Amino acid sequence: MNLRYTLLSIILLILAFGFVLLPKKDFSKDLAAEDMLLAVLDDSRFLSTDEVANMILNRDPSLLLIDVRKADQFSEFNLRGAVNLPLDSLLTEGADMYLSQTAKTKVFYSNGSIYSSQAWLLSKRKGYKNVFIMRGGLNQWIETIMQPTEPKPGEPQTAFQTYEARKGASQFFGGGSADASSSAAGASKSGSPTPKKGKKKGAAGGC
Amino acid sequence: MGPLIPNEIIGANWDFLIALLVGIGFGYILERAGFSSSRKLAGVFYGYDFVVLRVFFTAAITAAIGLYYFQYFEWIDLSMIYINPLYLTSTLIGGVIMGFGFIIGGYCPGTSVCGAMIGKIDAMVFIGGIFLGIFFYGETYELLWKKIYLDNFLGAPLVFDSLGISNALFILGLSIAALLAFWITAQIPKFVKRVDY
Amino acid sequence: MENKVLENKRKYMNPYLAGFLLGLVIIFAFYYTGRGLGASGAIKSAVVASVDAVAHKHALASEFYAPYASKEESPLNSWLVFEIIGVMIGALISGIVAGRLKLKVEHSPKISSKTRLIMAVLGGVLFGIGSQLGRGCTSGAALTGMATLSTAGFVSMLAIFGTGYTFAWFFRKFWI
């Protein structure tokens, strides 16, 4: 009885110890957890809607807007020039084509910040460089860019400057006045390259 | 290279058949090892039967060692398998609630299914309880749980990264810890009152 | 009594062998499908399907049900549901082979059947809530999570069993 268990224990230990002896191989292109934490704590992953609007206005050639919402939501409304990479396609080869372009400033957006943050985490872990999140997502976009509120007299000068810039941007994106309807505003149904649907999908959740 | 279905080496329509096979294996082993008896399961908390600890630990170590050897031989791409995301707050609170559920109800969802299939009435009502619990959670999700459910998201870290050691060292440590646990728990029943069930 | 215990012992599989085989099942599952075991997920599918059938609008309005209820296919058409059907078949086979099929309420001699059943429902409710909050139960979060060496799996396991051990003393009369 005891001998049997001793033998089994020895086999287990040998198998486990084998890993220690095996030469190291690097399987992951992933980021170490510590670096990940630093990146998460660092606020610089966010771009404000104003910054993004400004980049679009100035036709910044390095800007690559990535819409991580579902395809149907994307076709309903999207930001000019954005490509649609739904969250579940983010690890595919099709997505890799876009994300691996290191020279581009890749900005994720979704309706809020949750999906874009998840996309950002994923791409960070995959080691993609130069990725950002549009803070507040499309909700914030509509609130600040499409329907900016005029600052009250007495507010600092910068508030007025921001308002002016937003007002201009909202006109550029087709909103026009502050009461612009949000549905049509800023949408560009054509002209955005549709990414190739990737074929490989990661596994979904357990319990 | 595995995983075969996400890598499209075999078709996705095999998914459900494999689910069934995995389930049959899982159910057969659980029942066969005695996980269909709540008093046998509860033994792990009172020192009269350590079957839960033995099966649980052996399975986790076998699978971990196996998977990492598979990775070493490049039979499986571990970056494509599902790693549980860590939302620290909800994982901890959920775990504590489940701990109470375990010590009060005597089953966990998987074992209650096994128990119910061999005619344990307490297992059947336990499943009814899970149903009610999930229903209650669903109805009150936005009100009570949403905030803690999404709080403290830390990505999907692996435990050896979190501890800052290599995976080899962690697996070795876990194996030694398990062997020690097996040895210690083999001595305990000598000191506690025997429970017949 | 002595005989019965001995007989049971014989009919139960050696726990280490069972654990080893279970480990192989987990590897098999990961190798083929990239995911591990689970149990509470199937019951969740059943809950979503029921709510969806009774009150479709309500299901679509809820953040909890909507992701499952809004799909074309039934929420019951999921991997975990098939897996749990497998668990039922497997358990039944084992029960038949070992001759353990018997309708009964198992409880400590110190409590009545009724108390045991009430406690079972209560424990089930807690497990239902906890498994949703913790993103998986003992099999999905703790066991499978530990097999992949995920931090979440270990945190989950420590939380479940830590709580169990901490409070075991208060509930001892239900079991011993």
C-alpha cells in the first residue's frame, strides 16, 4: 500500500521536476504582469474625444480608429475612417494586420469605455505598440463633440476655446448646431475599409 | 497544434459531441469517486474523508503538468485556451458565498448533478436552489451586483506571473505541496471520530 | 455498518486514480476545444431560457439576460449544456455499475430530512449567486482555473475552501 503511493509520488515529482530541468523556451509574445500593471496605472493610454476629433480634423495620417463594437452597431454609426474589429475578432490574423502597424496611432473606441479598455488590455498583452483608448467612447463623443454645451460667462478662457473647437468639429462632422440629432452625426457609412473576417477564434468562457 | 477546434483543425460541429464526451467522463469519474454523496464531500471540512482534496488536487496537478508538457512539445497553444479573468473583488466575494453554499448545502453544482442522477433527493433540491439563486442574481444584477461584478479587473493573469516565479518552479512547488497535503490528510482520520455514512 | 462501509469503499474508485483520470479529461477538453469543465453555466442557460420564454421583453431589458436572450438560437444550445447532459449520462452509468441508484435524502442522524432539504435549497441558492458573481463554480472557476494555473482559479479555490473551513465548525451538526 505505502510502497505504491511512494512510487506514484516519485513519478509525480520527476514529472514536475522535469520542467525545472527543461531548457527555457519562450512561447509568449505576451507582456509580463508587472509591465502590464504599470501600463494600466499609467493614464496615458487615454485620448480625449477632443484630441481624437482634432486628429480627424487635421487628417492625421498616423491615426487608425478601431471600432470594437459588433458589426451591426458599426454599420449603424461609426467615426470617419474607422475600421471595425469586434472584440471577439481581435486576436485574428485580420486584426493583426491593422494592429501590428507600429507607425499608426491605434485608437480603440466603443459605446462606453469598457469594450475599448478590454481591447486595449488584449492588444497590450499581445505586445502591440502605440495603442490608445478614446476616453468615454461614443457616448462621450456625442456629448462633447456633437452636442457641446456652451460654457457660462465667467468660466475660464480655456473652456471657451474648447467649446469653439468642439463647435467647429461638430459642424465638420455634420452635426451643425448643438441640437444635432446624434444618430446621423459624424457617421460615414462608406469609405471605411472593412477588415477581412479573421478565421481563428479563441475559446470562450467556462462555467 | 491544439486546441483543435479554435484552430479549425477539426470542424466546429464536433464541439458539441466533444462536450458530451467530456461531460460523460467528468460525470462518471465524479460519481465513481463518491462525489455524489454530500456527507462524503463534507468530510473534507471535518477531517473524516478527504476524497475531495485528493481528487481535486490530483486532477489539477495532472492537468497542469499535462498541459504545460503539451505546450513544451508544441502540441497545444496555451495562449488560445480560456484563462479565467481575474476580477479580484467579485472572485473573492463570489468564492466566499460559494464557500457558505458548500458547507450549508453540501454539494457544488457539478456534484449535485451527479447526486441527483443516482437518486439523492437533497441533490435535486440543491439544483432547484441554484436555479433560484441564479434567477435572483439575474433579477437583481443591475441593482446589487453589477458594481462588484466589474470591480478590480486585473486581466487574466497566470499564477506564476502573479507570484513572480517561473512556471516550472511553481508546478514543482504545487506538486510538493500536494504530496505533503496528501500525506498529512492521510494521518488525520486517525485522530478524528469516525463518521459512517 | 462495518460491512456497508467496507462495501462502499470497494465501490468507490481510488481517489488518486479518479483525480488522475479527471486530469486527463481536462487535458482532453482543452486540447480539443480550448476550454475546461463547468457546471453552473448550464443551469444559468436554463434560467435564461426560462425567463426568456416567460417574459421575452423583460429578458431583453435586463443587462444580465440580454446577451444570451437576444441571440437567434436558444440559450440552451450551448457547450456547457451539452457537457452537463454528458455529466448526467456519465453519473448514471457509474451509479448503475456501482449499484448506487436509490431514492433517498442523505443527512446526518442529528438532523431531520426536512432540515437537510431546507439547507440544501439554501446552499443551492448561495451557490447560484456565488457562481455568477465569481464567474464560475467549483468546477469551472476553481478546478479548471487551477489546471490552467490561472490566478483567478487559485483565488477562487482559496476563497471557497477557506470559507468552508473557517465556518465548518458552526455547521457541524448538519454533517457529523
